[in-house]
Amino acid sequence: MAIRITRESQLDDILGPIAGGAGQPVGNSDDYDWLDEQMMRVGSLQHGDMDWAGAEDRAVRLLTEQGKDLRVLGHLLHCLQQGGDPVRFALSLHLLAGSLEHWWAEAYPAPGAKGNRMRGKLFQQFTQRGLKLAGALDFAAAEAELEACRQALQRLREQAVARELPDQALIDLARLLEQTQPGANAAAASTGRHDTRQASTPSQTAAPASGNDAPEPARAPEMRLESGNERANRQSLIKMAEFLNDQSPGDPLGYRLRRYAIWHTIQTLPMSRADGRTDLAPVSADRVAAYREALAGRPSLDEWRRIENSLALSPYWLEGHRLSAEMARRLEHEGCAEAIRDEVRRFVERLPGLDELTFSDGTAFLDDTTRQWLASATDTGPAGASLGAGGDPWQEGLETAREWLRSEGLGAALAVLDEGLAAAGSPRERVYWRLASADLLREAGLEAMARQHYQALHDAVSGIYLDHWEPALPQRLQALSEGAS
């Protein structure tokens, strides 16, 4: 019978030593190959064929009988966190915290000091994926389960801080759990989940629903767009953008909508003198200095929201959008950062000459640093060059994988990209992680295998309308699959 983890006691064997240590490498075993092949299906066209139960069973057996491997740990965490079960989600947090306590630094594929950087990136990927999957958790009539998640997360955060691991995703997860209230109606809870809560937490008896038992879910603002009333329409759009950002800080949609609200009525350049100077007042120097100082430190989600709110007051202060995008990147919301840059670029391109204008004190609408930031979004190079901004996670992952290719070999290098693929949150991200793996195979001298990967990717994306998504991608895959360098 396949192993399914539903109790904390089942973690003991996983966290315990093997032969007094971390056991043996698992990368060359048939079990690992099967598990890795299964997890590669997540988010692909074969997602529906994914054997979650078998993957969980195989991961548990590898970690208890053969060796402690962080790639296998990542797969097991994914098995526990998918599905929206709060009990198993809490157990995943206990498992990750326990691995930090017991064998994190000694685990394969790169034990010891030489693996510090790789372990940091894997931890970041694990926690970012956990944060995404936490959005599906069902806490209806499950107050005890919610508290169990909070306590497990606190333990994990303590372990992460002690080891100086990246913890922004854990901070965001803590905020999410603190804002969550258990539902009052037990009938809304999933009936199938009760079978898996064996001895984890006491069951809860729901009280009759009343208006004061729990706050209602946040309601979207009413959208009323009136013909000819640009001011009211702008405010309605901004309120909707704020609602979207509050509900899903990592979703680019709200940030795009805010910029549409700010700029959609601007069709011509503001009046200016011959030297490009306008009568528009600049943003206060104190405010700009405060935002720059926040970015130089460890920006918080609240600071990011403050700068976003400021942008509506000065639509031509383009540096503010760059500062917001950089805060988004620091907070590990890469998609939001790219969406902000894309919208600013569209605005500047729509109004030729805007980049030459200044505020009343001579401060440029588009300063040199912001100009370079916008230029980096469009510099994709020739068809054979790497696509996407240098700060994209798959690009950073490929750079790390190249280092591991030189020092530890192809298996350890591919493990970095495999974890990135498992943590990908959209079809676009998954394509680029797979493309990075194909690039790595080519650089490792496996030309035939790389071409097979390029061809498979080309076939997969050719049926999608990519003209507005990434115009250079199909052409590049076609060229590489035919053997071009």
C-alpha cells in the first residue's frame, strides 16, 4: 500500500539518519528516475496523468531507505502541499523545518560548504512554491488546522533565520495565514478531507452561522464606468486595482490595471517650453528619498503599496515605477516587476517626445537610470541569444546550473533547473525553465539530446498564439531544433 503522510509521527523516519548519516546518493537509482519523470509532468500537457500517490510513496522510501536528497525533499513537499489540505500543508512545514534541523547541510546532491549557494536557492524555490499553493488551502470549520499551520510556520521561520536562508516567502505566508479566518459553516468543508486527519488535530464543531462569527470575504468594489466622467472612471479603476493587489500581491494584473487607470486618458504631451520644461510640479524630494532608502534596505509589502499609491498623484514620475518594479523584484514578485516595466515602456512609446520633457524644476520625466531600465526590457539580441530579462528566475537558475556543471557535473546542475521547473507558476515560466535545461544540455556537449528538447518545446508552443506573448521564442526554438547555434 502506498504511503500517505497524515500524521507528524510519520515524519520521524524521513528525518532520522540513514546508516548514521545522509545515506547514499540517489540520483542514479531507478526510483529517483521514475520520481523525477513523474514530477516533470506537473504543469505540462501530461499533468492529468500525474501519479501523486506513487510519487509521494517513492519519495518517502528514497528519503528513509537510500539517502537524504534535497531534490527528493522538494518533490515530497510538493506532494504534501498540492490539494489544499491544511493538515498535510502543516506537515510539509514541519518536514522542511525538521530537515533543516537534522540533515539539510549534509544532504545530496551537494553536501557541505560547497553546496551553500545551491541550498539557499532550493530553499527559496521550496518556500515560493509553498506560498503559491497556500492559496488553495481550505480552512472552512478548521480553526485547529489553521493554528497548526501557523505554529509549524513559526518553527520553520526560526530555523530559516538561524541558517540565514531567504525568508521573504515565509514572511508573506505568515501574513496570509494571519489574515485568514476559519469559516463558520462546517458544511462548506470538504467531506473527503476528514478521512486524512487522523490524530493530527481535534475536530471542530461549527457554531451556527451568524453575522458576527467571522468576517465576510473581501468583496470587490462596484465598477461603475460613466461615459464622459473620466475622473470617476479613473477612481473606479484604481480602486479595483487596489483590491486586486490586496487580494493577490503577486499577480501582475492589478499593477497593469493601475497603470491603465493612470495613463489611459493621456493622449497628448503636456504643454512645455522650448527646453522641454513643463509647469508640472515634481514629486517631493523627501518622498523620493524615502522610497530610495526603503529600496536600499529590505523593502516590505507595505512600502511597496505606499509607492504604488503615490504613482497616481504624479503620472509622469516614471522613476517611481522603476522603484516599484525593483521593490517587486526584491520581494520575489518577478512577474509583477516585468509587468510594470512593460506598461511603462508602452506608455513612453505611445507618446513620442515624452522622454525629453522635465518637471518645473528641471527634473527629467525619464531619468537616465530609468531609461536604461526600460531599454533592458527590449534588448533580446539575435535569435540564438537568451530570452527574457537577466533577472528572470530561469536565467539566474541557468547561471547557477552552469557553475554546478563545472564543479559537480550534469546531474547536480540539472537538479537546480528541475526544482525551478517544479516551482514555476505559469505555462510561460515552465517553457523557459525547460528551455534553460535544453540550453544546459547543449553546453554540456549533448547536442542530440538538446535538439530533442528544443524540438519538443517547439512542438508544444507552436499551437499557442505567441505573437503577443514572446514573438522571438518560436523562431528561436525552430532554429535550435534544426541544429543552429
